[in-house]
Amino acid sequence: MPVGVPTTRTNDFNLTRSELIELAYKQIGVLEDGDTLRASLLTDGVKCLNLILRQLADEELYLHAPV
């Protein structure tokens, strides 16, 4: 099981966009626990996440947030 991935499914597990990007950088070894995410890394992460979401939408796969 990858680090940081919950082992049980719950409906109240929420991450902010920044937390998700920070977790991704930690999983690929760019950040260590306790490191601060630099603004430039966050900006690059947001761009990558937007590209992933756009690709999913192009394939008609959508992620929905609870309202």
C-alpha cells in the first residue's frame, strides 16, 4: 500500500488541493516530512493536476465533489 493512501474508505476524507499536491511530492521523494512546499512547486503541481483533470474530462471521466 502506498504511503499516505487511506486503507479504509470513508465519506469524510477530504484533502485540499495543496495537501494533495504536497502528498504527491512526498510520494515521489521531492519533499520529506516536515519540509515546506515552495510556491514554485505548488504552481507546477496545480498545472499538472489541471492537466490530469482535463485529460479525464476529455475521456468523459469526471470527479465530483459533494455539494
